[in-house]
Amino acid sequence: MKLSDNAEVVFHGFLNLPNLEKLSVVEAINEYFDSTDKEEVRTGHDARFAEIDLNTPDFNCVCCGR
């Protein structure tokens, strides 16, 4: 399967996660696709993402390594 560049970066990060974190991601994706209100699910995850300080020196992205 050929993924887009964006999807390949995200999948690379997924593969770098420990198994329990991979499971959490799969559960979150299933929750999104099973939901009748996808915006509610997205809003919750957008809020959580906004809490993460990506500019701290000790933050390393598992997707791209930066």
C-alpha cells in the first residue's frame, strides 16, 4: 500500500509507539469512525492537543523525530 507523505509520517510515528500507546491510538480512531458526532470527538482531541507544548526543548515528535 502506498501512503501519501503525510500519512507515511504519521504511520511511522505510530510504529514507533509502545504497544499500549498503539492500542490507545487504534481505540481513538475506532471511536472517531464509530461516532455519529465526529466533530465532538475531534473537538475533544483538538483541545487535548492544544495542551501539549511542542516548543519545549525536551519534546521530540515520534512521527518525524523533530
